[in-house]
Amino acid sequence: MVVAELSTPSYTKRGLVHSSKLSFSTTHLHAHRRVAFRAVSRTQNARISCSLAPNQVQAPAPAPVQTGDPKNKPECYGVFCLTYDLKAEEETKSWKKLINIAVSGAAGMISNHLLFKLASGEVFGSDQPIALKLLGSERSFQALEGVAMELEDSLFPLLREVIISIDPYEVFQDVDWALLIGAKPRGPGMERAGLLDINGQIFAVQGKALNAVASRNVKVIVVGNPCNTNALICLKNAPSIPAKNFHALTRLDENRAKCQLALKAGVFYDKVSNVTIWGNHSTTQVPDFLNARIDGLPVKDVIKDIKWLEQEFTEKVQTRGGVLIKKWGRSSAASTSVSIVDAIKSLVTPTPEGDWFSSGVYTSGNPYGIAEDIVFSMPCRSKGDGDYELVKDIKFDDYLLKRITKSEAELLAEKRCVGHLIGQGIAFCDLPEDTMLPGEM
């Protein structure tokens, strides 16, 4: 899995016309599609913006003459000064209320696939307009401008606004969804404890920002690794947002498990259901074949090779990301973006009767006896309202419980490593072993 580097927010913009003006200052109108792009930074308050308001389209205003301190006065150019009534057009008046989606690491490879799926309507539907709020770093800001230009050139009717910034307080303002992809990658010689601390600090800041300015019902999906503990740090720093609203992405692991079961059984993927990934997004994760089904039958009734299930199947899922890197030298950006889409769809679409999906969620009150107060991947169902419930009718055997316990122990140790970031005193790191992330093998 690829990740985008983040750095401490500080950025000085380069101007095209004047030094105080932003380098990204174009937009495009096509038929009934109106898109507005804003570039914002906390170090300079200048911005380019277009608001969507319930009044008529105004005539373009000439570029204003700059006077006084440019940092204290937003600049407006051409179509960025226009306002639109989305209910005035036949094409748009039946649309749902616009939703705000924040994406961190927005200049990275995962986002490069994901953003266009979001803007196309593939994720939230063909009647759901969106605003994309893209968070990057000082190093990636120019690339963010390029991302915004590509989104503009793609002529997505549902994409009504794009904001780019290095400040999470700007990006997370009023967001309904926060997709936290950006994180520092594990460097050569870096211990897992070091990665936990470095990325934990990033997610502590982002949690505080979400707590301060996001919608009180924001749904948060953490992708940046180590995603389970990053999600825990984020939710602990956002006490005003329900802990249940935070997810760590384990859907790619579930998809990989379904693929391997389908290949072994000689069926297509859609015949495989009820697959759970338990635990941490690491090589201690537990792909559950005991409760999984193939064409409605228990997996063990279809695949009789128990040794393959317990050894080869589990190892293939746990190490798939590393094998992929060896094959073509890149992390799994495209399939990760697909799994993010799948994770969102599982929350906004009713779960098919009898099935479930995997997500790393907060364990408090779970029915399985898993330790409280960690983020652990478990089986979930949704009514399609963005919320979920844990599945209760689950079987366990000694094999499954032993492996769940191992992943649980790793997450409890990770939690102790970040005690200073979650309000639990001084950190104490006693990781049982330096396990890899699935893409680090």
C-alpha cells in the first residue's frame, strides 16, 4: 500500500500575477456543470473561491484592484465570483444535498485513483453532488494543483467544488466524510514503534482538527498505516465525534481473501460471501474461513483441504501486498482505492441479507470478548445509513480464537506505544515482535 508523506503545515504560495495570488486560478464551465476550485493555506489567507448559493447566476465581476494588505483580503476572479442555484436547472434540482468529502494524502497514488471514482458518482450515486477537500503537504502542494486541474478537465457534473490545502482545519471544515490516506512510509531500519510514533502524531493533529470543525456525524476511514492504531489515536483526539464513526481500512484484506477462496474453489468472486478479517492490518491479521461461505455453503464443505486453509490461504492473504511489490515494483494503489470505495459503499448501501463486511472498528461493547478500547477488524452489517452493527451469530473454534488472541495482543501493545497520544500517560513500547504491514514484506 502506498502512502503520501505529510509535513508540518507551512506553505508560501507562488503567484502567477502578483506574489500574493495563488498559482491555481482557472475553472471550466460546461453545460449545466459548474465547478469551483479553491486553494487555501493557513499561512496566507488569500483564497480563490466559488460559493453555491440559492440565488440567480450573477454576471462575472472584473478582477478587483488589489489594495491594502493582500493577506487580509480574499481575491476573486471571473467565474470564481459567480454563485449558482442548483435547484434552478432541470438536471440538478432533483439532486441530493451536497456532501463534503475530505481526502488526506490527496497527491498520492491511492488518491489518484480514488478521487476520480468519487467525482464520477460511482461511490455515492448519480444524484449526489460532492465537494472534494484535498489535504496535502508543503512538498506536495504543486502536485495538488495538478490533481485539481485533472479533476477540472474531467468534466464531472457532480463535482461542485474542490479545495486544496495543507491545513487540516481548513480541509475538515464541515466535512461529512474524511478519508485519511496520507501517512509517512516506513523507512529503512525504522522499527514499528518508530512508525507508530511518527504517524501517530499526524493522526493526533488530524483528530483534533476533525473534533474542532468537522460535522458531528462525520464518518472517518483511516488508510494510512498502521491504520488500526492510527484510527484509535484519531478517535481519542476527537471526543465530540462518536467513536463508532471511525474505521480502519481492512477491506482490501477481505477482498484478497475472497479472491484466494474463489480461485481455490474454481468459482467467480461473487460466489464468496461472509468473509471476515479479524484484528490488525498487519501480518497478524486473521482471514476467517470458518464462517465464510462459497455459493451459500460453508467454505470447509467446498474446500476440503484444511491444511491449505490454515496455512497457505492465511499466509497468501497476509503477505499479498509484499508479493505484489516484488512483481512490479509498486504498492497496491489501484486495488486499495477500490477497497476504499467498497468500504464506503458498505456503509451507504444496505448489507445483503445474511452477509457482512469487514472493518476495523472500536471494540467497546463488542460481543466477542475482544479487549475493549482498541480498533479491531470485525464483521459488520449496515442498513445503508452510514452506521453499522456488529454481527452476533459468529462461530469460533480453537484455531480462530488462538489467532485472534495474537492479533489482539499486538494491538494492545501498539496502544501502549502511543499512550502519550491518547491521554493515557507515558508511552511504553513492548511490541511482542516487529510484525510487518501487508505491503512491507
